Amino acid sequence: MKEAIRPLTGEDFQALQEMQTGIDDDYVIRVFDHISNGHNRLFGLFQDGHLASIGGYTIFAGSYVMLGRMRSDLRFRGLNLSTRLMAHVRNAALEHKGICFVGANTEESNIPAQRVLENIGLAKQSVLVAATAADVRGLESGAIPWRKVESLEEKMRWLQAVYIRPGRIFPFECYYPFPATADLFSKNQLTHWDFFENPAQDRVVIAKHDVKKYDYLHTLYPWNDLLEQPGLWETLRAPLEAIRKDSQEGAFIWIDLTHEQVHKLPDGHPFDLSSPWFLYGTQLN
């Protein structure tokens, strides 16, 4: 059987549509043009000319690689195709200068993907649970919203104090957490991210607009007292409403939680909780 691996182009779109992956309404097909150019690449493994497996990578902040979009045709499963393909994808990503981290994010239940990632040299880094909600007003206490941090210098000081340290993971986008280093944060990003500081100046919440099919206020709060801080949820109301005004589908809060934070949620909380997501990766320098 003749095997070939190469980047996918527009000429491969029909072959992609004809794959039998068992995934209904696969977003990879809907956003194919976006994920196969620029900082994104999508590769295909062909068996005797048939597209049997796909996978790709995205480069963030110039030096962080996230692997993903692994799919295999049901008719070709059991042949270890994903491992060979993703090893090739990993090596292709490493051809870019300055790469410092290669990772992949996968659900706890996706054991086959975890085996592939381990087979290509990635190790589990962290576990996060995505919590989403359309309405968090029930968590408000009537307190005054927190002070908005305006200067880039203050924002960077908060990042250095809270996130930029060995072993700390920063949810850079929805679905895309990375080890937090100074190189992950640019002035342009910090300009568009909102930071809010509590009156005691010992807590900060970060809120940023992200789109993953729906509009989200991606919210970062690493402490375990997210339901005990007066004014926290009042603070998030205004940026959420600002996104909602321009959204066709509506807007939602998305906050990445640790297991400890999840366990502190009360009965009747407003969040839909995903299954845990595992970040796999390897640091290169």
C-alpha cells in the first residue's frame, strides 16, 4: 500500500468532505480555508491516493505550537496512521525558528488521541475544565465592580506576579492553554485584554473576547475563591454585555477551571461543565 503525507490544499477539499470520520458537522470542514494557511497548517496522510488521516498545527505568539485536528477515516483505523501523521506534523512545525513549546489539548475521554500524543513524545502538563454560562447574575452580591487596569505596565506586573512562573499554565485562548512565559504576551494582546483589580489589590481577573463558533468572554481567574470575592461577577457584566451587543448568536462566559475550583462550585451553579481537557506538551528551551 502506497503512503504519502503532505500539506492539504484547496484541491483536497472534496477528499476531506468524503472522509468517513463519524463526526457530524465537523468544524474542520467549515473552517478549512482558515486552518490551512498563515500560522495554521493541515496535513493529510494518503493511502493509495485516498485521504485516510488528517492533522495539523497552529503557531501562537511566534513560538508556541499547538497540534490538533486529528481525524481518521473509519475505513482506515487500526493502522496506526495518526501516530505517523502527527510525528510528521510535529517535525514540520519544528522547522519554524524559535519554537519553544509543542503541545496538544485533548478531552479526558479521548484515549486514542492521548496515546498518539504520548507516542510522539508529549507528556501531560495540566488538566482544565471549561465552564460556560449565558447568565451569571445569580452569582452577583451587589458589590461595586473592580477597578479596570489601564496601563500595559500594570497588566504585565500582574502577569508576572500571578502567571509567569515555572509550571503555571495560561489559557491563551479558549481550548489553547500554554505554559506561561513572558514571550507569550505581546503589547498588542495586552492592549485588547481587560484586567480588573479588586479593592484589596491582591486579586485580578482577566477578560478577553474570543470566538469559537460562538462569542465568549474568556475569563481567567486562577484562585479558588471565585465565588467569595465581592464584585468579581459584577465586574464581568459590562464586558459580556459589550460582546453581546455585536453578537449574532449571543455571548457566553467561558472560564477555565481547575478541579479544585470545580469542586467549590455550589449546587445550582449556572455553568455548563465540559469533560476535563488534558494539555500535553514538551518544552524545547
